[in-house]
Amino acid sequence: MFFARDCKTGSLFDKWDYMGPKRRKLPENSWAGLFRREILPELPVDKLAPSFHESFGRPTKEVYTTLGALIFQQMFNTTDDETVEQLAFNLQWHFALDLPGESDAVKYISPKTLWTMRRMLSEKELDTLLFAQVTDKLVKVFSVDTRNQRLDSVHITSNMRRLGRIGIFVRVITRFLLNLRRQHRDLFESLDVSYARRYLTREGQGAFSMVRPSESDRTLEQVASDLFDLVRRFAGCGNVTGMSSYKHLSRVLSEQCTVDSARDDDGRVAVKPAKEIRSDSLQNPSDPEAGYSGHKGQGYQAQIMETNCPSDGFREEKEGEKGLQLITYVAVEPAHKSDAGALLPALSSSTERGLAPGEVLADSPYGSDNNVVAAAERGVAVVSPLQGPKMDKTVTLADFSLSSGEEILRCPHGASPIKKVRRMKSSHVVFADDACHRCLLRPRCPVRPGKGGYWLRFDDKALRIARRRAHERSPAFLARYRFRAGIEGIFSALDRRTEVKRLRVRGMKAVRFCVTLKVLGLNIFRAAAVRSREDGGKTAATSGIARLIAGIGSLIRKTITQGYYVATFLSPNDGDCDPVALHAV
């Protein structure tokens, strides 16, 4: 059964009034106080209710407590055992979750419950929903300005071993033989005993780990031949082809090898050169969804977009505003994915949540012409340098003087065109023969001799790129783009506080869950720091209703302590009945 307490209705009695004012101020002004007041009621516990029966079965662990513990686990990068201990004894965690009492039912959670709830959240992608709802709440509470944002990616390494090509072949063959022996013993015993001797014994495994560089090619050919023989031998066996380890065999064969012939007797396999291996190839059978980046290595990457609050004239700061910067978007993908495909999904997600930026600062991979045009159609300006080398010794279209109407006024030497022709999406500009014939820049100029003069041909895309390259040289571009480097500080803080770059899990779902909640934790830390500065070290102000309820509760508690009254709590279902009736002793 589904069990969740009511965290949205205030309590008449303050369960934390036993703490002195100085001790009470510490959790109240920290992340725990912010979580208790603003985030705890916003946790999407209702999304988990359909996974449990309404009346049958044992009640679940209190869902608000479980979700909070999973968030704190990623915030503080604790193991499952450490999470159980922190929930049992850490007063800050108790304050943040507003836990009543000291019973095991309230403050103890088993590791099995953590595993089950974590798997459920990752499979339903509720970690993404949790991040969106909590972040949207923080944006609303702190009135965060989302007009200026910046986007970049950070490399994530999952809990898998880095393998070379020989290691990949040996690992997939070993896993397949182990599974075959476990599930289909008769088929395993039909194999030649040399397979077991090479791949299932410590001596055989040690031989592959101590291969000399001069013998690596021969060893690679041997393991590739063994892999090809195993794939061909069991290709027609349906019970075997459905095994995940056999699918990894087939995948490695197609990615790493070239089969010269498909005949049973004459089939020959050749190992592909390393430069022909795709970046989305299998890196380790223990984490088949990981990719490879030639710049950063094996693993995953997280696309992160955060608000950018410059304070030097780009926007007017409100009185008392401290410029809270929050991460508004996070997406996890394999490391081989290009950054060019991350901009438009980030804009779509932020627009759906009402956090659409007016300007995005990003690296050159995000600033392709297609991305810039698509973002402009959504009302978003992308500030990004163009990719490719800057050809200083070559005259390009960016060196020509352009008008606001996207027409060429003069060449770099100062000559004006004598003719302009517009055809569909392309343009043709003609310069006089005498002007170009004597020009010293002609060997490096893109104009070409033609009928009636020297012709310069270009399309709309080339013109847009030329205008962007010309704008990149201006001080205005440098003044705007320099704030992009600030996102590197976010990656540093994220790694220092949550160790996001090296995870204990592997697999896309598990990696996405951990990264998303770690990013959410950083948002909570940063919001709590801003709230602490705003309060100036004072206890956070509560609403008028909350103060009234606290005052009534204090009065009732005092009268009960002095023995003058007995408080009887009545059901408020009847409209004529008071919720609390005081009767004199």
C-alpha cells in the first residue's frame, strides 16, 4: 500500500522548539531549513502512487522520507549504508524532512527500500520530473532571472573498467562462456576444451593481460577468430542468440571486425584498423550504453544549462537581489554524442517549463548555423563563436563591407560592385575588371573572373556566417561571450561537492538518476547560500499564518504544562465544531 504523510499542512505544535535559539538558527538558515519550507511539500510523491495497490499489501516506507533520503544521498555522495546511518542519526536530515518522533518507523530505512525506490524512480524517469518541479519552485521563490543562460557539457565516468581492444574481445568472450556454462551446460561441453583453458582460467586470463606490444596484433587476430567462431557456431540456436552476452559478441564482431566471407567453411575475419572504429562502439560489456569521446575518453556526458546573471550593465538588478544562478536543464547522454544536438532540446525543455532564455552563451559546437537559425525562430539569440580555423591570410566574405540589408557595399580593397544579381537563395556580385585586375589581394580573394567582370557568388548561409565572423571580431561580442567561462565554475563546484565526475553506478538509467539529483542538490546548496545572505544570519521569516499557529500552539502547550487546561482535539468535519476545545480541569 502507498503511505505518505501530509507535508503541505502546517503543524499546530512546533516539534523543534526544544532546541535553543542558537541551535535552532543553524539548521533553519542552512539547506535543511530551505528544503523543509520550500521543497519538501513539492516532492512529486503522487506520481508513485499508481505503482502500489490502494488497499492490499504492506504499507510502503513513508514516501516523503524516502524521496528526501535519495536526494540527500546524491547531494552528499553517500553510500547506501551511510545513507541509512545519516537518516537514523543526522539531526539536519531530520529537520529537513520534518520527521516526528524517534521511532524506527520514522527514522530508519533499509538498504533494500533504497534500492527498490531508486530503481522505480529511474525506470519511470521521475528523477527528471523531480528536478524540474523543485527547480521551478526555486526559480519562483527567488525570482530568478532566466533571460540570460549558458550551456555546456561535462564528462561523466561510470563505474566501469577502461578496456583496450584485446580486453574488450576477451571480456565479451569470457562473459558469454560463463553464461553458456550456467544456462546451457550441454552446449558448453560440446565446445573445444581450449576455449575454457584460454578464457576461464586464471593462467589464460593472465596471458592476455601481459601481451607484449610486438605481439598485440597477433593476439588480437586470435581472439577475433575465437569470437567469430563462437558467433557462427551458435547463430542458429534461438536459446543462445537471445542471451545478452551473445548479443555483445555479435556487436563486437560487427563493430571491430570485417568478415570476408559468410560461408561456414571459408569464413575469414579481419580486425578493422583502430581509426575505423566508431565512437559509439562497445566500450565494456558491463556498461554497453557508454560511449567514447576522442577528447575526454569513455563514459557519459551531462548537458547542463544554467542562468547567467551578469552585474555590469547587461541587466538591472533589483534592490536586495543577490543574483542567484540556478541550473535549469540537465540531460545525460553517451560520451560520443555531439554537443551540436543538445541546444534545441535544452530550449524546448526550458520553454515548456516557462524558463525560456532570451540569450544563450555556448561553445562553438552549439553555435552551428542550423542551431542559430532554429533558435532565432524561437526568439533566442545564441552567442557562440563559429567552428573552424580562422584564415588570416585569406580574404573571405566576412572581409567585405555589408549593409544592414545583407548586401555587399565594397570589397576589402574599397571597390564597389557594378552589378548585383539575386537568384532564389543565392546572390551574385560583379566587380569591374580594372578594379580587380590591379588589386594586390586578388590571389587571396574569393572573386573569380567571368563574363563582364569578376564574380563573387555566395548563398544566404555563407552570408550569415560572414556576418557572424565579422561580429566575432567586435568588442561587443567579446564583452558578451566572456561570461560563458563562468559555467566551468559550476562543473568544479558540482564535482567538489557531489563528485559527479566519478560515479559508483553504471548504465544509462542509473547514471542519469545520480547526475540529475546531484545537480538538483547543487541548486539547493546555492539557493540556501543566497537565502542565508539575504537573511543576514537571522532566522528565516515565516508567514503571518504560520506565526499565528505557532503562537496558539505555544499558548496551549503552556496552559497544559501549568495544569490549568486539558486540550481535546476534535474532528473538523462538522462545520459547527471547533478543531480545538479547551476544557478547564
